[in-house]
Amino acid sequence: MRAPPIVADPWLVGWKSIVEHMEASEKTCRRWAEQAFDPLPVMEDAMGKPIAQASALDAWIGRHVTPWGRKKPEESKTDSRWFPSAETIDGE
């Protein structure tokens, strides 16, 4: 029996590829990468370019998604801009 092939997790190099993967603006991605609590997992290579693994970004997104879509990581759960009221959910 053969073992399944090992697929390497792709590295995203540069803000352009990170932004495309995150589906957010470069400014937003940079802000998320610089926040103190649970920053976006972005590193720099030897030349100073930002790099990130797609699976690490996906895991980070998974910790910052609500049933209604993405929320800003620094926003509280009571912020009405990111969490609709019960009236909005019920359609009234």
C-alpha cells in the first residue's frame, strides 16, 4: 500500500499574495499583523519581504469569523457594527 503524497503548505510571499488570500486590504492585513493580541501570522524573509503559510492564515481566519462573516479581531462581541441585533436576525 502506498502512502499518500505529501503536499507542502504553500508560502505566500509579499503583501499582494497575502492580501489576495485574506480577501482584505493591505492596510487591514498590516494592522492585523501588528496587533498585540493574536496577530496575523506573518513573518519576514531574509530580504524583509512578508511571508506567511496559507494554512496558518486560514487557521487565524477561523478564529476571527462569526456566523455573519468576518469581524475585526480587536472588536468586542457587543459591537453592533459587527454583530447584528436579534431584530436584524429575525428579519423584523
